[in-house]
Amino acid sequence: MKTDIFLRCLLLLSTTATLKCYNIDTKKKWSYASSHRDSLFGQKVLLHPTKTQNWVLVTAPTDNIQSRKFGGLHKCTIKPPAPVLSCETIDLTRGMSQNLNTAQPTASLAKDASGILACVQQKKRHLKSITEELNGMCTLLSADFHNEMLLNITEIVEDLANKHQYYLFNHREEPKSRENVLDKEFPEDKSLQQNSDEMNRNRKNRRRRWRNVEEEQKKSNDDEIDDPGTEIAIVLDGSGSIDPEDFQRAKDFISNMMKSFWQKCIECEFAVVQYGYQIQTEFNLQESRNAPLALQKVQQIQQLKNVTKTASAIYHVLTEIFNETNGHKKGATKIIMVVTDGELFWDTRNLVDVINMPEMKDVERYAIGVGEAFNKTKALQELELIASDPDDKHLFRVTNYSALDGLLSMLQQKLFQMEGTKGEALKFELAQTGFSTHMQDKHCLLMGAVGAHDWSGGIVKYDTQTTEKIFLNDSHENIERAKYGYLGYSVTVVQGNSGPLYVSGAPRHGNKGKVLVFEKDILTYKRLPYLEGDQVGSYFGSELCPLDVDNDRVTDYLLVGAPFYHIRGEEGRVYVYKFDKQDTFTYVKYLRGLQQDLFARFGFSVASIGDINRDGYSDIAIGAPLEGNLLDPDSFGSVYIYNTDSTGVVDTFSQRIKASDIDTRLRYFGQSIDGGLDLTKDGLIDIAVGSFGKISVLRSRPIINLKADLTFMPNKVPIVSVEQKIKASICFTILSNFSEKERDIQKSYIAYNLELDVNMEQKRIAFTNRKHTEENKLRIVELFCNEYSIIVLPCQPDCYTNITIDVSYSLENSDEMRDLPVPLLDKNGPTRASFELPYERDCNHKTVCAADLKLTTQLSEEELVVGITKDVTMDLSLANNGDESYLTTLVMMYPTNLQFRKIVEPPFPSVECTKPVSVNFSRFSMTCKISHPVFKKSVADFSVIWQLDEAKFPESLATISVNITSVNEGAKPIIEEVNIPVKHFFSAVLNKQTPDTYVNISQGSIQSADYRFTINGENPYEVPVILKVMIPTEMKGHTIMSLKEVHKTQNMTQCETLTPEGLLTRTQFSGTKWNCTMAKCKCVQCIIRTDTEDITVQTELILDSLQKIVEEKAELLISGEMSFNEKRYTNIKPIRYRDEITLILRKEKVFYLLPVVIGSAIGGFLLLALIIVIMWKVGFFKRSYKDMRDE
């Protein structure tokens, strides 16, 4: 935040220093101040030309604010011998009412080449009516200030109201659609039927019109009188029956009524008479003219109490209050308003006698009864006697004093038939027609009527020739939307391609403000899309300024003031709208002053002031009349000057003129501005600026627009090997138009500097003194030149590109005496120029050399293998088959991993290459000049050789781009790009370290099994080698093996276990060799970036499951597979990428011995028994063995 403030301060200081006196000379000025201290002289200024001299027209709506005395219109000019600004009054009162004290402090002024229109606001009142009217009284003057016509605007608007001869536009939300108007009764245009004699008689009649003004005005005065105002005498009951609290409420009611009536009644005067035990005048009509004092006296009233002398109090008003010695004005409207709480008591006068007094004639009486006392017949009859007839308009009753304030709006509506009341009776009574004015020409007048239709406003278009009256406004059907919009606050005419558009501002429309645009069709008027403000209360549209930038009599821009636009205060803005050929307005930007003043009201006045900087484009001035008032209440206000160019209004103001730059104690400086004429007769355009009671005339400074030109003889440089001379002539031409009176500019000089062959280190030309720069001065005349001899040096490497010569110049002023301000160079114009001196070229009699370049390239390698490939060679062949090619240049860009070794150049044509330079961290660039400066029809064959760095390559492709250009006119570059695949080498061999193993699954339930694979080789670039070990884990729905742990030997190796999907290819398990195509498997995947690695996978065999699915013998295959990205890497030892470990599973048969033993035992016993039986049968047991033994 602090940095931002600091930068803004620096910008402010630099801007103020450089722009202080650019367009307008503030050292010499002419001023004129009104002799009246509080005069509003200077509220509006206009520059007006006549045949003999130029004038400043100045309005002074009042000479004195307190007395509200009309100040009139003044014409001012600068008179010799000692040039002083002198002013004289133009009589506008001829034919007007002589009592112009009723004129309001506003006056509008408009002019064109044929005349001047001046309007003042005048309050009028019809006889026997208290309804006040406020409308303009306008005087049409000839160009030389002769009175030609008096326009009684009241008659014009009454005629409009009676004939309904106006346009009322339906309000729509959509701003982009055109709207048709209601049907209108057109007056018969009798001018179309008149012959030339009749037209001549009409012209004579118009010339006689002013002579008949007095008679017409006299006739008009039968219906209208000079308004002496309205006198209201309030008769206040102060009897003892009223409580002090209620009496205070009665005083508050009187105060509020006076304040409310003063807002609507311009010339209302009050008197208050209290009655009790005596009759007492609290203040009379004359004392009420001091409003604060009168309101203070109301609150200081002390209650008299005791009796109720109502009749005596009314008598006192008739004899004492309505008396000229006490401030009564003859012819004033007289009103008596009685506020009482009961019937008469102890009054010596008879109420009937008082009411019937001759003095009561033309007095309108209002009676307000408070309380329940008027429920009695006698009290009510007295109240009805006090009130004028009819009672429903003049008699009011309330229950208590607290209800009095509720009568205010009703009383106001009864007494004053103001705009805003319901009904169609009043439309233009307070229209203030003529609040703003514009003259399209002598016959077509536009007058703003801000108060018409409840202050929705409108425009009155009046034709002085046909007396046709047209009223244009925004809305009639829905007045609430446009109510208090103040349409007509500003009016102007925009000249479009299809005719004039009538433009008017309504600064309070929709609270944000609008600018309405009306177009005259064949038989109707149309309202075009409107412009709308973007901030509530900004008063957008209060000031309008059409701007014809290029002076072609067609409006180019419309500037809209919004002086109350607020950010922190009321800084103000001016909006710029472009007016195009389709007669539509397009928002461009907004202008603003310095933001240091919170209440500057920038945009309060906007004026086109002519071409003050002599560049052919009209410039503008914008007033900020309150800028600086917080710093110095006695001297404030500023004027901003904005220049224009072919693109429109320049964004930044060219000058800011403060009140203190012109004079001391200037207040509201910039409240009005105009310019474009020469008042001082010195050939310079002047501006007039109005301030409070004073005007200032300021002259512009001579602004010089220069054009520099440099010519050569000869106009081309031949390509030779010896020095030669050429002549150079530098000339300056003044583009600004200066009159004979402005010969002072010849007392100034142009200081210039010539710089040869800029931006070239090795210069190709020089002055005869061998220098490359030259400084000199030339006195300003219409055309001033100087000549030089320039040496062309022998042809260097660049003998084709044009030789650039820069000319910079500035203005120097001598010390000679001057009558005019010191001139300045146009700050928006150039102060330097560049010129080119070309070389001769051989294009076979053609204006343009068309070379025909062809490029072919060939690489020695189809792919690069980092660590294996050593050298890379690119062969290039560039052929020119057309005209000469100038400064043919080849730019080659290649990766930094390709280290430049050498270039093999041809003997002819020459190829010169610079040392490669680094473009960024990954690219080198090398530039080669092909046969500089001229590459004629030939072929250049050369080769570029690189050595491939063994460092790791960052990308998968090596891109070599070749760009060939020449400076031939219209030549297109040749671009060729070659992409070479890049790989990195490594070597790796996969081996299994676990031999095939036999496993007897017949015994036991679980058995451990380890599987080990190794990778050996060379991996300098850390190539990610992937090893996948596939472990069958499930077969035929039985878990046959579980993975327990994986061991590695290198920290860089990353391993993870995966469950691969979709490996099963056989749905029926057959055979005795099982792998992952038959079984569900787990995959151990390891990424290896080292030279060697040893991976061991620990598992457990589930023997119980194997016994169920193995019949006698089976082989379980554990596979190891190595892979890598073959697009990025190359294995120089592709021996084995896959290996397998086989588990041979055997199942043995088991014999059970117990059944065999039991069976054998039983068989043995049976056999023994059988043997015994046989032996017994054969008589073995019958032998006499014993006998034989005995024997």
C-alpha cells in the first residue's frame, strides 16, 4: 500500500511539472469582475464571432444573491490601446415584465452563426389565482446583438398543454430497442403553399415582430401580472383552554408549514398573530423575509392565555398585517389561516361584522378547528363563518393538536396547485422551460423543461418560422418511473450521417441519470437507445458536449458529464461515447481529474475549445470548479485540457490549470468554459473561463507540429569495394498553420541530432569528419533544410540490410523579445524519425529478388545409443535456384548432449559458423552465414560433426532443427526438424540360483521352500530392469503354496507383491507340469537399477493340499522373467531373459502291517490246526513212540 501511494505521488509530481503550461499560457491573462460582490456573473460563458470582432457572452442570472436582482447578459471583448477586458450589458428586458426581481438565479445561453438565444426564468401568477408558474422568457438576438424576437415560453407551453401537441414516450426496460411515439396532430404547414412573395412578406413580418412586442406583452398582461407574491397571515389561538404541550405542538405545526410552503411557494411571506387576553403580532410580513429569524420567532412565542378574541385577531390582520407599512405588497394574494380550539369568548368585536368588512375582499380564509368543542353547533357555525366558501376546501377539523401535522400535505395541495398533484390540470406551470437551450439554427430552438410533468422533464422544440411546438419526454403513461428525472437539464444536437439527433440529459432519472436521444422521422419522432449512468447520485447527463474531432461537421464523440460521481467524495467523471455511422453511441472510456481532491466535481462543465495544439483535431476543456476548495476556500477550481487525435480523446490530460495559476481569490474557477476563437487578435485561439463573479480570458500557446524528412543523392548505395560519397539533405516542415501575426515563432530554433547506421557496431557510413553523429540548429521558417556529405565505407559483411539513420529534434527558444508566448513542440507528436538508405540489388530487372532455396539433410546414425555411439554427422546441402539471396543465414539448434566437434566447410560458396551458444539448459544454437552478403545461384554442401556425450540423455528423442532465412522481401524461412531416437546401453543376465528340487509330499503338512534369482551385468545409467518371479499359489481350489517373504541385497531395489489377473489359460488341469497358466499365482515384481542383484523368495508348501491333487508325481514351475523399456534402453548381452526353478513333487504308497500280522497269525493258526488234523488222521499221534522209546 505504501509503495502504491509513493508511486502515485511520483506520477503526480512528474505529470504536474511537465503539463503545467502546455496548451494554455497562464502568465498573461485578461479578467473582468462584476462590481457586485455576490454577483453570479460568470455562470455561463460563450465565445461569439461578429463581422468586426469576437466576443465573450457572459450570463449574470443575479447581480446580488440576497436581492435576487436579475443581472442580465453581458458581452465582453478586449479593447486597445492597453489590452483590457471590457464588458457591457445586453438589454434583454425589452418587452419583459419590468419587475424582474422575480427572476430566478438561472439563465441559459445558446448561439450559432446566425444568432443568440438567451433565456431567464420568470415567476408569474394568473390574476385571482395563487397558482405560481415558473417558465422561461427568452430573447432571440441577431449575430450582432440586435433584438429580433421575444419568446414568451409560458404562452408556448400553455399552447402545448391545450393542444396536446407533444410526444410522450412509453418507458421500457430494454434500452436497445427503438420506440415509436404516439400519434401527433401536426399543424398545417402553410409555408409549403406560400409563393415567394408571401415568404418575403413573412420575413418582413418577422422583422417587425420585435416592434410589436410591447403591444403583445400588454395584451398578455391582461391575463398575467408581475407576481408580488403570496401573503399568509396565521392567526393562532393562545387562550387558556390550550395546554402548554398543545400550544408547543401548534407552534411546531406553524414552523413545519412555513418550511414546507417555502419549498413550493417561491415568494410566500408569513405573519403570525396570537390572540388571548390581547392581540399580539409575533412577526409581520416584512420580518418573515428573513426565514431563519422568522422560524426562530415562532418557537419563541409565549402563550397569552385567558380569553378567545378570534374576531379581534382577524380584524387586526386586516388593518395591521395587510398594511404596506408592515410589508404588505399591493396586489399580493392574501390568505388568513385561523388555528383555534373553540368558540369566541369575551371578544368585543362581532365576527360577522369583521367577515363583512370591505378589507376582507380578495382575502381567502382557512379555518382549522382543534378538539371536540366544534361538536357544538355554535362553535361549528363560527368556524364555518371564518372559512371561505366552499367549506370542503377551506375548513379543516382535527381531534387534537398532535394531528395538525397530518394537514400539511392537504393544505399545500389546497393552497398551491403544484406539479405532482393528481389530475391533468397542471403540466407545465413549473416546467422552467428554457433552463437549458440549444440553437440548431436560427429557426430551430431546443429548450429544456426540467420541471414539466412532475419534474420528469422534457424538451420543447420550437420553430420560430412556422411556430410549430413539439414536446419530447421519456414517459407519460408511467410518470413514476421518470418522476424527478429532470430531463432537459442539458440539451444539444448531434449531427449524424442521416440528420440531426436531439440529445438531452436527465441527471436524476432512475437515480443514476440518463441521456435520451430523439430522432426526427418522416412524420414522427423516435426515441433511440439511451445512455445510462452507472452510479446513484452521480448526476450523469448534467452536462453534454458533442465533439467533432476532425471538423467534418459530423459529430464523432459525445462527452457526458457526471460531476457528482463519488469514490471517496464527489470527484466527478466524464464519459466518452463514440458516435458511429449507424447513429449509435458506443461507450469508449471515462475521463477523470486528479483523485487527490475529494469534491472536485470534475465534469461540471465540458466544452469543445477548437484545435489549440494545431494538429488538425478539436480539443476539449473540462471544468472541476470545486477542486482544491478544502485546501483553500478562497481560491479553488481547475480546468483540464484534453487533446484529441485520429483515435479519439487522449486518455491523459495535457494540462491542468488551477485557479491560483490565474489569479488570487478565484472561486468556482471552471464552472463554465468555452473556446475556439481569437479574442486577443494575436492569431492564437483563446478560451474563456467563468468563476464566481468573474471571467478570465486565456490564450493558447503556439504549438508546433514538425515533420522531419531526410533525402539522399543517390538514393541507393552501390556495393563496391572503395569509398564513395553521397549527399544527404535534412529538412523540417511546419505542419501547423500559423498566421502572419505569429511570426514570433521565427525567434525559435530546432536543435537536431543525426545518428548514422544506428544499432550497428561496425558502421557502414560516416560523415566527412569520420564521426557518426552530428548536432546542429536551424531557425524556424516554413521550410528549413541543411545538407551533409556522407562517406560510404567499403562493403563489410553486411552489405544488404538498409542503413538506418535516426533524427531526433527539440525546440530551443532564443532570448529575443516576444509578443506571444514561447512556442512548444506538440507533446503528442514525434520528436524523432528514422530513415533508411538501401543498398543496390540485382534482381534481374525485377523489383523484388525472389530466391529459391532448397535444403536437404542426412544423418550418419539412425539412432543414438548413449555409451556406445561416439560421433554423429549431419550432412547439409543448401541450393539456391533463383535470384540472389541476401544475408542467407542458417541457425541450427541441437541438444547439449551433442558436443560440437567441427564443421566441414566447402571451398565455395563460403560458410562461416559462429561458436555454439547456449540457448537454455538443454539446447545449443549455432549460426552460419551462407555466402554473405549475397548467396548467388549455387549449392553449399557442408557437414556438422558432433561427439555424443556419455552423460545421461534427458529425452527420448534428439531434435536437431535447421532454420534458414534471408532478408529478401517476402522471403519465407525454411524450417526443417530431424528427430533421432535416443537409447541408453546396459548389460544384464538372469540366472536361477536354486536348483531343481525333489519334494516328497507323502509325509508332513507344511514344508519351507526358497527360490533365488540373480541378475548380473553393467548398469551405468541406472536402467530400471524389472524382474518378475511368478509363484503358483492355488490349484483346483486348493492353496498349494503361500508367499512369506522376499529378500534383496541392494537398497535401491524396490519390490512388491502383485496378484496378476487373466493368466489362467486352461480351465481343465491335465498333465504333470504346472505353471501360472494353470494355477492362480502371486507375482513378486522388483525394479532393479544396479549392476547386480540377488532376489530370494521364501514360501511354504501346503503338503496336505498337494497330496489331494497329486497322484504320483508332478512338477511345479517357479519362473523368473527380466524385462525393460526397449524403446529407451538397449541390452548389449541379450543372453537370457527368462529362467525357471522346478519343484518335482513325489507321492509314495503306504502299507499297514497290523492287518497283515493279524491275518498271518490267524492263517498260521488255521494252518497249524490243519496240519494237526492231517497228522491225527494219518495216525501220527497213535504211534507207540513211548513204547518204542522204551524199547
